[in-house]
Amino acid sequence: MPRYVALLGSINVGGNRLTMAELRAAFESEGLANIETVVASGNVLFDHDERPTQGLEEKLERLVRAKFDMRSFVAVRSAQEVRSAVEDNPFTGHGADAEVHTVFLDGEVDPAQFRVLVEDQAGRGPERLAIGPRALYIDYVGGVAASRLTGAFLERRLGRRGTARNVRSLARILAKMG
């Protein structure tokens, strides 16, 4: 069976507190196999019959809502998609691993909306941006904490929901995916 990672947004921030043991138990209750969490921020590895990841995303979003009464965006990616998110990110190796991120999105970025994002971001900060497959690549040059480029800002400009992981976290996830 293929190995996937579910990247849950907004877990263990704000009011969305959840233990990884609770999350693993919920995934097990859905019949997912070989479940493992990586870092306590909503990264869940699992095996599942091969199917389009977008269908798995919807299934897992419903699961989190039903079991924990919280809304969380869920991006599901295969090992190859995670590897591509690191290797195809034009900022990997050119910026600090903790500052270079991939934002996993719920669909493709419209190039016209991306241009609006870049124009609106100009002058707000030093971040560098690029488009990937169902992803946005960001180099938070001055640090994530100091950035004005927030998830809400990205969502409004792109019309897409997403959750971000830095290159360091993605490397840990890939190592566990095998």
C-alpha cells in the first residue's frame, strides 16, 4: 500500500489543541494503517489503498471535524509529492531550512492571482515567492515570526486554503516515509 502524509493546518495553535495520540487513534478508527506522527503539529503518516489524494483530504477533514469538533485544512501528499515539494522549491538550498517553506494548497494557483499576491506583497517584506503544483513556495528571508505574509493574507489573495511546512520538517517527514 502507498504511504501518505496528512498535513493538518492549525493543529496545536490557538484553540485547536490535540494530542498526537488522539489523532493517531482517530486515524486508526477510519481503518488507516501503519499510522505515525511526526512532530506535534499535525503531520500524520499512514498507509492507504492508492487513490487520489484530494479524496483523502476531504475524508480526513470530515474525520477531524466529527471526532474533535474542529475545522482543520488537511493536505494529503504521497512521498513523491513531498520530495518534489523540497526538490522543486527554488529556494531550497538558497535560504535557511527553517525559513524556506512549502504551502500545500487545496488546488492549483491561478497565475493571475499569483501576480496580484506578488504585487500586494511588494514593499511589505523581503519574502520571495514561487508557484508549485498545488503549492506555493516561500522564502521567509527575514524570518517567519517577523513576516507580514500570513496564511490569511495568502488565502485572500490566492482563493486557496493551505498549510505550510518548512524544509527541515519536510526532510524529517520524508525520512520517516522511507
